[in-house]
Amino acid sequence: MSFRKNDNNFFATVGKATALTAALPAAGAVVTPANLPVGAVVVTDLGLRRLNAAGLTAADRFLVVQGNGASKPLLKSGAITKASATVTASKFVARKQQITTIGYNGTTGSLPTANNTSYFIKIRKNDNDAANRSQPSSLFAQFVTDASGTQEELAFGLASVGTKNMSLQPANNYLKFEVLSDGTPTALAANAGVVNGSKLVTVVAHGLVAGALVNLAGATYKIADVVNANSFNLTTVYQGATATITAGTTIATEAASLAGATKFGIRLTGIQADFDVNAFRDFYVNRFTATFSDEDILITHVQGASEGNGAWERVAMDEYMTYGFEGQNEMMSVPPRPRDTTVVTGAEYGVLQISSRDTSDGLVSVDPFKGTVLIYAELVASALTTTEAAGEAVNIIGALATPAIVPGDLDA
């Protein structure tokens, strides 16, 4: 989650894209639930009069205020002295799933070819959830080659067993197993229809036969049987996203018949865990350590996992905690009552952070305290238009930032 070192003084607001062009109170006007649209975020003085560049000096104290609708109270931060505030902006950065390969990695490497031999992949979970913080668990995919073991047999055997075992795991099956090979793809003339979790592939007049290898969105699959001239079944379920893969485009992402494959490998890719903010589930991207029973086989760490910046789940967790500090506690009612939410599922957010240090005397301590206010700005179609971006920057930041925050600082 997004806890930060702030002496328990934390506050998050969520600016909605729909509020960018809405009518807002003028500078100097008193902000009320009735005149501040849902998801609009502004800066006011302590009397809730809206501030602009001309109305805020270094010695002034201000509030960050979010509208929640005419029937709900405004969401207000604690008072911040401008002179103590540091404002920074962060662009949206998409999350990344961990990718690890065993054997052939797209450039080099291979799997073993011993006959009648048991091989296994061991996955050690490194997740930030309660179970794995206390006792990390391990997942396995094991396959025994036959009397004429080949890389192809081992690769598809491990992928099949691994996919089956992952289907028994919670949190969206945890990770996916895909086969990689060095075969040369030949583009098909027609589009390929694929569905995540299905073995059926539709390709008009495909001309392929059982046992043929096909490239689907960069991974290698084997045809189990031909249904008709326009469709066939794979030996393992399709692991990529449901899509229509366009024929005649980039060879690495289109359906193709593979020829001359001699090197095979397994690609392990994390799958985003399920998320429900009202169940108080932490947001994280799956992390794991992969090992292979034959220590001589190449293991390549292709891409590390990252939660990115401005993911809607992280925004939802920060908003959830803010409403908790405001007194909304879902455990106080039966059945539990979800907290208010402005976050849009699947949206992308730019982030403004106001860090402050208050030196005024407190009720129980004269020590200064540090605080963090986060302002999440919902991006429009992953990139704000010029007009919307200008509105976003002016509406939210006002006169706080020196140097000024410009629209591009929030853009994806």
C-alpha cells in the first residue's frame, strides 16, 4: 500500500476527468458541497474561500478540498503553510509483470533432451501478502520425458502441467506458462481469433494440421486437432489476452506456422492479483523466484515486477485510508459498509504530492510534524488534451508550486 513516512498525517484526494471542464467557484468565492463538483479538487484558505496565484503568500495556510456531491460534506486536508510545502508531480507509469524464462529466451538457451527423465520448475512466491510474509510457499510444474525425449516434448509438457497447477491457485492463477521457440514463423493470410483460457483458435482457411506449431502473440503453441478448415484446437489453453490477431502485420505478433524449431524454452509471466479495496486487500504485483531441476539450464530474468505509479488500485487504497482517517470505518456496521470512492476502475492517474513540515505548537508536543497530501489526477485516454491538461493544473495546483507544475508533468 502507499503508506509513507508522515507521522500519521496522510491525506489523498482523487480528481476526476469529468470535473476538468466543470464550472468551479471563482477565486475568492466560498467553496461549498453545492458548488464544487464531484471529483473537483481546489485550494482554499481556512475559510474555504478558493485561492489562486494572486491570493496565496508564503505565510498563508491553505486547505486542499475535494467535492463529493451536494449531499455530502467536502473532503478537506489539514491546514498547510505554503512556505513549508514542497510540491512535486509524477507521471502515470504502467505496472509491469515479472517475466522469467527457462531455457530458450528468444535469443539464446535451450532445454535438456534426456530420455525418461523427470524435470521440474520450482516457483517460490515472494508476495507482499499475509500468508507469504510469514511463510512463503512454493509451486511446482513437473514432467517426465519419454524414451525419446526432446526439447519440444519437455517444453509443452511443462507448460501443460504448469498451466493446470496455476489454475488451482487463487489470485487470478498467479502466473502463466508459455512456450518459446526459435522456429521461423510464416504469416497466415487471415486474422486469428483467440480467447484467453480457451484452446479453440479460429483462422479462415488455415491449412494447418495436427502437430503443427503456431506462433500466437509471441508464444509457441501446438495444434492438438483440426476442427475444420477455419478452426483448430491447441494442446494447451491460450495464455494471452482475448483478441483478434491481425494477419499480415508484425511477424512476432501474428498467427504463423513455425518451421525449423530446434530450441525451446518456458516463459513465466506474472498475472495481476485480484483486488477489492473494500475487502482491504493490498495492491501488489506478483513476484517470484524460478529455479529448474537441471542447474545447467539458462534462467533469464527478463523483466522485474513493478506496481508503477498512479495505478487505480493504489489510488483506491490511498482513498480508502483517507476516508478511514475521516471516520468511515466499514467494520462499525453489519454488514460492513463500503467507504466512499471516487476512483474509476481501470483508470490511470498522474500524481501531485504536497509534502509539508508544520512547526506550530501542538496540543501534546512542540515537535514539528511531517505530512503528505496526494492529489491524484485522472488522465483522459492515457493523455490529457491541451485544454484539459491546463484546466487540471490550474484547478488543482493553483499557486502552490515553485517552479510551476505544467500539464506535461502529469501526462502519461
